[in-house]
Amino acid sequence: MSTTKLSQEELQQLRNFQRSENEITFSLGQIELRKVFLEKDKQNLQNQYQSLLQDQEKAGKELQEKYGEGNIDLEKGEFIKSE
């Protein structure tokens, strides 16, 4: 087996390729981890939203039982009965 020494320029170029590849691989890994955390956050927000919708529906039914059919003016804090 015969060996030949590479020039310093060739070695430096190859080391630069290796360093760049390592940096890119590391960055891609960081992005994937962020995606995992974002998906978890997204799921938590979706669950909160579903809970909010259920709470709104419950409150709406309670108000309807108390006041009947109509609309609420949030600005004035008034219930407007349907005719």
C-alpha cells in the first residue's frame, strides 16, 4: 500500500468541508428539536382552544336558560330579547 501526503491546501479544503458538514448537521438537528417543541406547543394551544369552545357553549346555554333567546351587547352589557 502506497501513501502520498496531501498538500496543506488540500487538507485545509477537506477540513473545511468536514466542518461545514458538521455545522449544517448540527443546525438541522436544532431545527428538528424546535419543530418538536413547536408541535407540542401547537397541541397545547389546540387543547386550550377546544376547552374554550366548550366553556363558551356552556356559558351560552346557561345564559339562554336564564334570559331566553336573544343577543348580548358586550359594549353596553345588555341582553336584547328576540321578538
